[in-house]
Amino acid sequence: VRWGVAGNIAVAWVLTIPAAAAVAAVMFWALAAIIG
């Protein structure tokens, strides 16, 4: 196992998951504002 690569993957996941959640939240709020 190359720990440098594993570390990069771990960092990518740590950044990607909250980013995806933020995008989903923004889309939800935008849709709620349009509908609501």
C-alpha cells in the first residue's frame, strides 16, 4: 500500500462527501423556494 496515495484518496473522500451534501442542500433549498 502506498500511504501517500491512500492519504490522497482519504482526503478526497473527506472533501467530496461534505461537498456533495452541500450541493444537495443548495439544490433542495432552491427547489423548495421555487415550489414553495
